[in-house]
Amino acid sequence: MSEKRFRHAKILAVSGILLAIPTALVSYSPTLYRMFCNLTGYGGTVQRAVAKQLDTPISNEKVTVSFDANVAPGLPWEFRPERHKVEARIGEPTKVYYYAKNNSDETLIAQATYNVTPYQAAPYFFKIECFCFTQEKLGPGESARMPLVFYVDEEMLKDSDAKGAHDITLSYTFFRQKDLSPEDVAAARDLKAGSEEKDAKLKNSASAQFENDAPRQ
């Protein structure tokens, strides 16, 4: 192998290892994952909460938002969006739902991470705090309908790199949490009850807290 090819192969190998690290950390430590994202911008973890009226349209510009759902190996859950794609006006909050079901005969704890693509649009994608980066619990055969409200910040239209991003994908992945203590299991959020409580609050409130997890350059 030539020296040039050797250097390229070495760079690719190192890059692959670096990209694999956050994925491996996800299933074990959301804190470490958030720290990694905070430093690199990968996946995003810079908290930026803003209050916004739920029924106030801002712009006539529209984007298409697609929803993706994944379950890591070893977690016998069904997980999917109820709608795979919506068209939303920029600046206008839109509500959708994800669905999860525990297909096993035991109580399982799982934790989700998410990603927004293309990366140019990620800093302008705001959503309510929902079922991400927290340990969620579902009993045997139990299911949950999880509300998600999001909007795309109109500031995206002023960003020359992002304003053409009219097709955005929000992707979630659930990872099984193993070797938990009884205290950890008891402390895990009840995904079904927690989702119902969140949905009720959203229906009874004119505003909501939104957050963005991707730092703007």
C-alpha cells in the first residue's frame, strides 16, 4: 500500500471510531452523550428554551417534516410515528404523535436520542421536551401515545445555508437500559402516564416551552 493510501485509510479508521463513540455512549450515559454533543454540535444538546403561542402563525413559507423511529437491537418494542410526514408553516407550532408498545412479558426501561437533518436546519428546529434523554418505562404489553409539538424558527429564512432546507427529518432511536438497580427502575418515567399528562397540559395551555439542541455557529 502506498504511503498516501495508508494515510487515507488511517484517517477513515480514526473518523469511524470517533463517530462510533457517541452511539455507544447513548445507551449507557445520556450525560456523557450530551457533553459530547455540547462540545461538537453532533446531535445537539445546547438547551435553548423559549415560550411560544401554540396558535400563532408567523410565516407563509412551508417546510415538509418527516418522522423516523428506530429501536436498537435487544429492545422488543414497537415504535413508530403516527404520521410519517407533515407540511408545516415556518414559525407555526405543529402537533404530532409517536406510538410505542412493549411487546415483551416484562417491564422494560428504554431511553431515546434524536437527530435533526439536514444539519443546516437543526439549529432552527424547536420542540417541546418530550421522551428524549430520559429513562422511560413500559409494562408488559403496555403502549403509549406520545405528543410532540415542534416549530421551525423563521430565523432560518435569514440563513443563507439553511433557508433552502424545505425537507427536514426528525429521527428518534430507543435503546434498552440494562443492569438497572431497583431504585433506577422505580425512578424511571412512566411513559404512558407521563405522555397522557403532557398531552393534557398541552390541550389546556395556550403556550408551551420549546427547546433547541443544536448550537448556531
